[in-house]
Amino acid sequence: MVKESTGEEISKEDLGGPKVALQRGVIHNVGEDDEAVIDDIRR
């Protein structure tokens, strides 16, 4: 859809992956997997 609208090729990750959400303040932490996230929550 982005390519059709703007002519730009962009990956799903660059468009809105966790790194983008973290930079924008949408999320506060990123974990490698579910277990890592649950361990972070428990701390």
C-alpha cells in the first residue's frame, strides 16, 4: 500500500515494528521473546 501511494518501498519492520514503536514512545520495553518480557514484568 505504501509503494502504491508514495512509490517508496519500505519493510513492515521499518513501517511499524517494535523499534519504531519504542522510539515513538508507544511501547517502553522490547524483549527477545515472551519469556524475556514476562521476566521483565516480574522485576
